[in-house]
Amino acid sequence: MAFDTLNDFFAMGGHAIYVWTSWGLTLALLVGLVVHAFQERRQLMRQLQRQARREERRQPRTSAPSISTSSEASTHDA
């Protein structure tokens, strides 16, 4: 093992402040990135739901009668 004791490991040969600060910042940034991604996803899903509701309201509630084509009219006459 590179370190004789656990205290030596945490002291990092006198460079503990730099090593553990780097680890802490890296961990904080990664956690922040994951949290941000979840927030962005939640916001996007809400926007998509609002857009879908708006589009549903824009659609006419009753369907208009269909206009038959000339080929359909000839089959009905026979």
C-alpha cells in the first residue's frame, strides 16, 4: 500500500488540502450536473404537456362532415 496508516492517506503527503479540495469540487460539480439534468427534464416535460393541452384546445371539438369524392358518389348512386 502507498500509505502506512489511514492518517497518512488522508494527509496525502502534505498535499491533502489540494487533493481533497479537488475531489470535493469534482463531486459537487458532478452532483450539480445530475441535479440540473433532472430539473431540465422536468421543465421540458411540463412544457410539452402544456403544449399538448394547448393543441387539444385548438382542435375543433366536433368533426366536420366529410366531403365525398366523385368515385364515392358514383358507388352510392348504383
